[in-house]
Amino acid sequence: MYYDKRFQTDAFFPFVAFSHQQIKACVTGGNLVVDRGNFDQITERVMNLNPTVLTNLADRLGAGEVIHAETDDEKNCYQVIKDLDHIGGHVQGSTTIKKYMRNEIWSMIIAKGAPSWFITISPADSKHPICIYYADTKEEFRPKIMEYNDRFRMVGSNPVAAARFFHLMVTLFITHILGVNTAHLGIYGETAAYYGTKSEISFKMRMESFRRS
């Protein structure tokens, strides 16, 4: 958020920063495992892994086979996978995080019932003056209609501006359209719960809105 937005427009800074964030999360997750007294057990399981059994399980799972661990070696391999999930759950963007989100969605469906609405939000960032302001280096907000190519290049060179704009629009949608934490009902009625997942590539959001019966 530096004033001249040099870090926002740098082509490599977001990748470097995100990589360091993931490394830190991995280290923190590993420390949490140690703090819980599982380090010795995990170390023993990893050291006693049977590579042949692990490769066989990976090939069978990759082929779509449903496997129930029967031997001690197979059970050990599955337990190591659970150990890795425990650490990966602290790393944003990991496969474990996505699995946790699926579990949260299913839990919400069990608690609230099936969702009434599936909504995909795709704000037109290159056409909105707020996003153009986020991407520009001018501190004063003066809405100005720019040429399409200029707007496209400005937003394309500043992915942080597009992300900030997306977050703003989704927050406004949840507050004013769904009526969450407000004194008025949402357009679709009283919202019992909602869940949103954001794609890291397309910056699109799929909303699952649950209405009270």
C-alpha cells in the first residue's frame, strides 16, 4: 500500500511476497505440530514409510480407485497424509485449505439445509471508476471516463487494485443485497447464512446463500 503503488505494479513482488507468506505459514504449522507433542510420532511414521506401498497407493488413488487401508504399511501412509494435512491447513492456497472449505460448505448444508441461490459475481473492474482510482497514482478521487485501452492497461498492470475492488464490491453485495448484519431484509429475503469462495486466477466469487424457511 505504498503511496506511489510501486509494489502493486511490480510484476514479481506479489509472487515473492506470497511465496514468503506460504513459507512462513508452513514453518508456523510445523511449530504447531511440535507444540502439540506430535513431533516424535510423526517423525517415526515418516521414517518407517514403505516407499513401495506409498507409490502403489498413489497410483491406485490416481486411477480413481477407492482404497480402504488394511495392512499396517497402508495405515501408516494414510496417517502421514493426515499429518501433512494438519500442517497444510495453515497455508493459504494449499490443497488442504480447499478441502477444508468443502468440509465447511457441507457442514453448513447439514446445519442450514440446501442453498437456495448460487450466485457468481464478476465485477467489471476495467469499467468502474473506483477500480480505476485504486489503480491510478493520483490521491484525489476525480471520476473521469478514460479510453477503454487506457483503463484496461491501468487495471491490468495493477492486480492489487483489481483485488481491492473485488473485495469492496463483494462486501457491498453481502451487506446491501443479502442484508447480512443490517436492519433490513436482503433482496432474496432473510439470509440465514452464506459461503463464498474466491478463485485466485479469475477473481470470481461463487456465493451460496441460504434462506430461512
